[in-house]
Amino acid sequence: MSVLERQAVRRHPGVLLMLQLLWTKRQVTMQWAVARFWGAILLTLVIPKQYVSTSKLMPPEVHSANKLALPELTGGLGSDGGRFIGSE
């Protein structure tokens, strides 16, 4: 054991004892962890759903669809873009 490890054990003797206890009881600790894991899985399957979401599709607006679809005929975005390029 190095000097730093000995100093750490002197400062916190409870930590070393706790680690030794966990190591000696590692099988019981693993059994508890597995039991809690399966308990959590079971709990998530048993609890009823609380939130329900719905969605509705809306038809596009007539005015905005015409300007984007046929800009040459309506004088929408196409004519504005042509003005910036220099060809109209």
C-alpha cells in the first residue's frame, strides 16, 4: 500500500470498511440490483398511460399555396427573385 493510500485510509476509515463489506456481500448486492431492475421493468408495464396525443392534418391555405406553386402566374416569389438576378 502506498503512502497516499494509507493517508486516505486514515482520513476516511469508514470508506474502506464499506468497500470491504460490499465486496464480501457482492452476491447479495447483485441479487438486490437484479431484483430492483426487474421490479422497475414490471412497474413500468403495470402503470397505466396518462397522456394521449392526437394530430390532425390541415389542408394548405389557398393563398400561400398559389404563390409558392405558381409564382409566374401570381407574381409571387418568382418575380421577386428574377428582379434580384436582373432577368425579368
